[in-house]
Amino acid sequence: MSEVGLNSNIYDVSSKYLGILNRFLVEANYDPSSVPTDSIKKVHAFLRQLLDKSNRDFQVQMVDQIIRAYLQKHQGKEKAEEFLNRLLHYFDQNTGTDTDALQRISLLTEALDEECDEAFSRMRLGK
């Protein structure tokens, strides 16, 4: 696969999951009490996939690495595993619109947004 093709795939996969998280954040920030069940289920399922050590889905593994690297770099005290487990716990308890949960999801969106930007730049520059 060419470098452009590889970066295009990274961009597509990252933006797919970024879209799920962004949609949830927009809905939760607008009215936390009326977030569609479908949005909650998609984020919950995504978090379970990230934490499933036996998951062999390449896309999820790639996104997991992007997120964990970002959290390690920007989330000093708390390890990525703890961070993600805590976030999953909010969704397990039906409190995914809690302020702390929303801040955690925002960090995940920052990680994926940054990766999308970098992948797009590499595509444009042909690197």
C-alpha cells in the first residue's frame, strides 16, 4: 500500500470513530437528558471494543493505539487503561453524560482529531 493509501485509511478510520464521539458530545452538551439511545449505545460499544483485549479488529486496534498514545502524552497521572475503564464505568452505570465522562470523551475526540489532521497533512504532502 502506498503512503497516501495508508494515510487515507488512517484518516477514514479515525474520522469514523471521531464522528461517533462528536455526535454524542454535541447531543450531550445540548441537552444531557435527551441524548438518543442510539448515540449512547454506539459510544458504549466503542469503549467496550477498546478495552476488549481479545478484539482482533484492525480498525479498533489502530484507534486504540492512537488514543492510548495521546492519553499517555496528555493525561499525566492516570494511565490510559484506568482512564478508559473509568469512562466505560460511566456508561455501564448509565451516567455517560456526567461532566467527568464528557471531559473524558472530549479527550478521546482530541486524540482522533489530531490524528485525522496529521494523516490529512501527510496525504497532502505525499508522505
